[in-house]
Amino acid sequence: MTARHRTNDSGALRTTARDVADAAGVSISAVSRTFTEGASVSSKTRERVLAAAQELGYRPNHLARSLMTGRTELIGLVSNHFANPTFMEVFDLFTRELQSRGLRPLLANLGANDDGRAALDMLQQYNVDAVLIATSAPPDGFAESCRAAGLPVLHVFGRAGRKTPAPVVTVDNVAGGRLVGEAMLTRGLRKLAFLGGAERDAATLDRGRGFAEAAGSSVRVVTYAGDYTHEHGRRAMHALLDAHASLDGVFCGDDVLALGAIDACRERGIDVPSRISVVGFDDMPLAAWPAYNLTTVRQPIRDMVLHAIERIVAWMADGESVPRSRLFPCELIERGSLRAAVRRSRR
């Protein structure tokens, strides 16, 4: 069977580099150089190859090219938040932006109680060029294992600090918690609770810490739902109200928990915000829906994703270009789930 008669799984003829070379009257190596970024090829030869490729419907074989270049152009995108609606926006941004740069995301799901070994094995088997960790709570040692395997790795939504095993791109969660605490106090709320996700989650811990720093003794209770889901938020809110019926403000570790908390209040006939205020974190699209009208803390997800991709691409191009961690600011988005500020009358 000649190269020209190779077929794909559907039985259709598949155009090869040999076909393009024959049609353009050049060597196979000239075709390869034309489709290899930075390779030396004359403008005349390039034009002939591209014209032949377009006429024949040729697409370069990336897998074959990776054998020659040692680069797969695969980027491992690792997370354990695939069921969280907020992260659908994150994954959409990552995949579209990587693809626009000629890179291909390889998704790895860490699962709820995964130690990360299976994910790392898969990333190594497919010889990814770099890893983006998109979760605030990866398995212990996962980033270190990626670095030990010689992979550039960037941790998005992690916790910045001096001893981080990988550069971190994240929002200032502590500052976000302070914004909520200050906003609740200025509205006269004094019986407050923090409802976090997983107790070991770095984002949850930092948001709760900032909230406590701002609200002080007004924070009567801190509790953790265990995960960032609507049902976890709903159940945890019911438990909070059973044990602390007089609460007048609850700060939830993310928007999904906050939506569950609001629904729990509705099930008990408790009005939000006149009886109790509920605030979330993330500003996912659902937060602005009229049914919830959730006050929340917005993190600049698009800016963070774009920065992470730019830094990992630069690191791949130059192994010495290890990026620095970066902390992004956040802002309070006021909607209807937070009691209105008390206006002082003028004398």
C-alpha cells in the first residue's frame, strides 16, 4: 500500500506529507519545515507547499511531528472541580485560549479522594509539555511530583506563599473575605457565620480568615459543608439555622454554596435579606439571575487564566523563565441578598 492510499477509520483517503510534496514538487523535508514553527524554508517553497496542502485538504500529523521535535504541544489541565458550575467558565477559557495558541489541553480529573498518582501517570504517558493545576485543593504533593518529573507546572487558584512548590496564580482570598466582613458590619449585621467548602481547601481557609479579621467577635460560628455543591450548601445552612436560629448574616465560601443556603432559607420561610443576609464568592453567571440576585465577591477569572497561559507558554519556551506567583485583586458585587446599608438621616 502506498502512502497515497492510506485511509482513516471511516475508509476515506487520507492525504499525507508525501502527497503534498509530490503535488508541490518539493521534498518531504520541505513540507515538514513549512509546518514547523521557526524552521528555515524559502518563501517560494512555503507558498507552493501551502497551496498544495490547501488543495489536497492536508493537515500535519502532530503526533508524528512530536517524535521529531520532542514536543507534543499537550498541556495537562488538572482539576477536581468538574462538577462545579463556576469551573465550567474556567475550563471553557483554558481550552479555548490554549487551542488558539496551537496547544492542546489534556484534561485530568483528580476526583474527590484521589492521591493524584493516576493523573500524573497519564500526563507522563502522553508526554505533556506542561501542567496547569486548576483547583485550590489538589492532593498533597501533587505539584511537587509534577516538578520532580521535570514538568513546568503552574497552580491556578492555589495559595501563594514563600514555600509553594509551584508558582501560583490566584485571587487575594483574604482580602475578599475582609470585604464581606466589612460590608456586613456596615449594615448592622452582628450575628454572623462563615460557611466554607472543604476544611482543607486553601481558598476556603483564606476567605474565612479574612472574614474573621474584619468582622471579629461578630463571627459566631465557622462551619464547613465538605464540598462546593448546592446540596452541601443547602444541608449545611439547615444545620446552621438549627443550631443558631438568631444568625443575621452568612458568608459562603463560594456561590454554589450560597445558592444552596438561599434555597434552605426559602424552605424554612426565612426571607433573604430582610431576616438573614447571604453572600457568596466567585460571581459565576448564576449569581446574577433574578431568582437569586446574589451579592458576591468577583474574582477576575479571565485575567487569571490568560496570565497563567502566557506564563506557562513562556516557561515552555525558556526553561529558565520560571514565572513568579501573582495575586489578583477582587471586588464586592452588591446585589439583593445583602441587607441594604443603613442611611443616616441629616440633621
